[in-house]
Amino acid sequence: MVRRASRDADWAAAKIQAIKELNSHASTRLLSRLLAVSTSPEELKDLDENEPVYLSYWVARTIQDPGAFKDAARQVLDGTSEFLNARTGPLKNQYAAVADYLTGIAKAAACDVLATVEDPEDQDLKRVADELRRNHYVSRESALRAVINIVRRFADTSDEMRPELGDLSVLGGYNWEFAMESVLESPIADKVVPIWRKSGAAALRTAAQRWELQHTATEETLEDALYEDDASVRIFALDQLLARWDDEQLEALFARYDQQQRAFWHNVIAALDEHLYGYSSAVETDG
């Protein structure tokens, strides 16, 4: 939708109007993205200055030119933003939920801005990490993305000591399952994996265990994992061994796997048998 809006101004205008008429909180981010690609900076600025409460135009401006909003983003996350306080202040008594939602929208946009900064301050990482720990339903995804991007940027641009991330235990909750792939492919994976290993969410525990099997496990640990209850973990561990060991080592594993006085699993036996003696092995040998 955003790509089409950038090419077709009339179509974009119709969609923007339709979203406004829905008055759906879930569509706020989409509305701002459509505005950002279909409205001139001057018009957005005028619209923003005349928007009494909501933040659609302000967020659109941050998307359109994030570099111009670095200081504004920092003020939003620090709680010192005059424009945000002016818009949410009158709502806090009678419409506290609306004020909280608008604050979440602004902080999400602020995190998105700081995620793009090429030369982040040490305090920028603390700002977005604090917002991550706030675990707000509106801003949590943007805060996590900003933490990952800023940590990566520090790693890419400086050999000096990085600022500390602080406690990330908030990431152990069930509502972080959506982030498994992005976290485990990021430079904060080694800090999050120990948290996920203790999580009450089975999906997070499994994801953490598989990361450890790929990145830190010894061959002994990989072999032990072939007896795990989780079938996906067993096969993942076997895949790691297949990549490390030659056929002689794998044949020895095949011979001893079901002789260890512990429960074993037929999917491991079948996978080893196929690798060593199955059709794919025969094709490779013939080739």
C-alpha cells in the first residue's frame, strides 16, 4: 500500500480518508506511512501544527525526514517534549487511556527515528532500552528494533566500550515470540538467549536452545541434544553434527545412539540412516 501511495497521489488520498473514517487505532501507523510518501513536507508541517490532539502528521514527518527529528525524539523519550506534553496534558484526567496511547505512538516514532541515527549518543541506547523495558503495547516493537540497530551501529563504528544495555528480562515474556528471528540474528542475541532459556514461553526456550546448539555447543552437548523431548531440537542438533562430522564419526554415532540406556528417538535413527545409507547418499556416491 505504501509503495502504491508513493506512485498514485489520488489513490493515496482515498486510502488516507478511508482510514481516517475508520478511526482505528490499529491503523495509525499505516496512516502516517501513507501520509509520509504522498504529502509534501510543507503540507505535512501545516497539517501537524493544526492537528489539536492526534499525532498522525507528526509521525509522518518523522518518517519522511528522521534526521530532522533527532532532538525531538530524544525529548519525547526523556519526557521533556513540550509539544507532546501540550497534546496529552489536557487528556490525562478524563481520558487517561487516550493520553497513554498517544504517548506510546510518539515514543514508538521516537525510537524509529533514533534507530536510523548514524552517530548515536550513548544516551540514545539508554533511551530506547528504557522504552523497551516499559514494554508498552504500542512502542515495544519499535523500541526493540532501535536497540538492535543502535547496538549494531556502535559495534560497526567504534572499538571503544559500548554503553551497557541494562536488564533485558522483559524480553522473557510471551508477547515477545514475534521477535525471535530478529533477536537471534542480532548483536544482542547472546544477552537475550539466557533470558529465553528460563522463559515460561516454550517457543522462546526452544529458539534459545537452538541458538546455543548452533553457536556455543560442544560436540558432546550436540549429541546429548539428540535425546531431547522436542523433535525440532533433536533434528537441529543432528544437522549441526552432520555439518561437523565425517561419515566414520556418524556411523559410530548411529551404532551407539540406541545403546545408551536412555530413551531414544526413531526420527534421529531415520535421519541418520537416510544420510548414511539412503537415496541421497547413493546419488552423491555415484556422482
